[in-house]
Amino acid sequence: MAEAQPQGTGPQGAGKAAGGRSAQLAHTGLRPGWTTGACATAASTAAYTALLTGEFPDPVTITLPKGQTPSFALAVEELAPGRTTAMAGVVKDAGDDPDVTHGALVRATVRALPAGSGVVFKAGPGVGTVTRPGLPLEVGEPAINPVPRQLMREHLAEVAARHGGTGATADVEVEISVDHGEEIARSTWNPRLGILGGLSILGTTGIVVPYSCSAWIDSIRRGVDVARAAGRRHVAGCTGSTSEKVAVALHHLPEDALLDMGDFAGAVLKYIRRHPVERLTICGGFAKLSKLAAGHLDLHSARSQVDKGFLAELARRGGADEALAEAVAEANTGLAALQLCTAAGVPLGDLVAATARDESLAVLRGAPVAVDVICIDRAGMVVGRAEPRGPGEDRQGSPRR
């Protein structure tokens, strides 16, 4: 089973700061875990090492995007005669998060390809295939998201350089599978999104941040308290690590001014209503913030969904003709709706940001707080912005269904 004991600056040691995202996690007392992407990286690294050397490293250590170096014990391993293929697997440990993939066995089977082939990803049993547009992968691709793919490429290249692969980049096919993944996927949004046949291999940091609603909301409140005590007049509520980076880059905020809002937009707004700061930036993914724009204060996928009909109404207000509005209403995902509007020159991202800002001001109920909103895509690119607006200023006016 994956050993959730990182070496160096792992998640358990992330609570040393007085405030900010890492301190919030430490305050909850919840144990972090590892994403399917981290597990797939560990498994593929071990399998390729065995393919080249005949020996499986156990445990296998990987380096995550933020520098943590967790070690994973191998649950299964198999080296084919003649080293034609090698397979290794690790059991996902999601920590204290109620993740449906906790305990799943993630396997990687690696086989050599001709020089110059690069790394080719394949969906094995229990891993889905993309069948509809609007996701960060092309139709027909295995549902292995871009960041885990890049993490695997980097680790496989290191193995190749260390143990005599075909060059600076590994030339291998990597088949990722998850035992019982197709069954587990029925409890996720994958079938509705057109990801068929199993789970997605996910993760941007490699770490699963555990969410207990009460513990996390309490950590948000403590984050606001710390920021105010430090004299911060501008704080940012971010939905995750990517949006946090964007907020820091745009506003140069210190760590103790950053609130890991996650899905709990309402918790941030209601506490700041009672304990104001001069300015609040809300930064997050376009789809999540479209839920806030539609009036949802809990942005978790189990408790609120992207309303494409609402997006279609916003698009009409932005100049979309009826054909485009109908296409937005029928889009597979919020990202697909955004792409349709971007291609047509309709500023849907800005409209969502402005409407989310106005919904936030409504929740603040006249508290002396100016709010601005930044919408980003999965790659961290800004796709919509709304400039700061305070209480009593003219509202953008959001459509209602």
C-alpha cells in the first residue's frame, strides 16, 4: 500500500507557516493522501526500472510538482520473460478524504517501443477513454490528464538516463489500469462527461487534500483571522493550488493572505461578511465559478452542477446568437461552452466572473469589502476577469432562470 510518509517537504510537514493554504491543512488535523496520477507515476517508474534492470525498486520514490518526495510500496509486480513487459502496481491511499478511489490498485504496464517513439499512453482495464469534446484531452485519448502525463514522462526520462534507455526521453508504451475501475467510475461523473470504460487518472499536485466540511470551514475562518491579525487588507479565496498561483502572480499576495477556499465559497463570504477586509479576490476554475455565478455557495460536484442553460443566457447577454446559445446549452462541459463562445468572440469568461462577483457582493450584504473575480482554465490561463466592485456600486445584473 502507498506509504503516505513523504520525505523532505511532504504534506504532513506543510503546516509550519502561521497562515495560508498549508497552515489551513495543518489546522484541520486531517491526513493528506495521494492522487491516482501520483500512484500511476510511481507504478510506471518502478515498471520501467525493472524493464531496464530486471529489478523493481521497492519502495519507489517520486518527486511531485511542489517538491515532495513520497515513497510507495509495490502491491504487485511482474516481469515478463525476456523483459518484454514489466508491470507494477500501488494501492491508492487517499488519506482522510472520502475519495471513491481510496484503496484502488493502480497498475502500470510498460513495454519498449522503437527509438523516437516517445511515451505513448494507453488505457488499460478500469481506465476510461474520452468520447466527447470539452475535456482537456482529445476524443479517443485515454483519460489520463495532462499533469499526470507530464509527471510520468519526466520520471521515465530520468529512468532512461540512469539505466540506459533509448536516450534523453523514454520510448515506451505505458498502459495504466485500475482494478475494478469501471465499477468505481459509476460513482463518479465520468459516464455523464463521456469518459467511458473506467476512471480518470487525475492530479495537479499529486496530493489529495482531505475535506471534512466542518474542519475545512473552520480552517477558512482561522485563515481569515490570521490574515486580519497580520494586517492584511487584501486576501484571496482560491479553489486550488493552480488558482492560488494565479492570484499570487497577479496580486503579489503573501502566503498568509491566501485562503484555500476549495468548494466552500459560502464559508469565505459569510465569515468575511462578519470580519471584513478591504478587498477579496476570488480565483478559481471557470466551471466552479460559473456555479457561484448561478447562486451556488457550495461548489462541490456532488452538491452543485454547471448549469449550461444559465451559461447560454449569459452568452446571449454577451451577444451570442440563438444558434450559439443553443450550442452552449447542449455543451458537454463548462469548458466546452467557454470554447464555443471564445471562438465566436463572446466574452463568456468575463460575464461569469462579473456575475460571480455580484453574487458574492449579495452574500456580503453591504459589508465594506470590494470583490474581484478571476476565472482560469485547467492550465491556469486567465479566461475571465471582473474588476473590483464594492457595496452600493451598480450591479452587473445576472440572468435568472
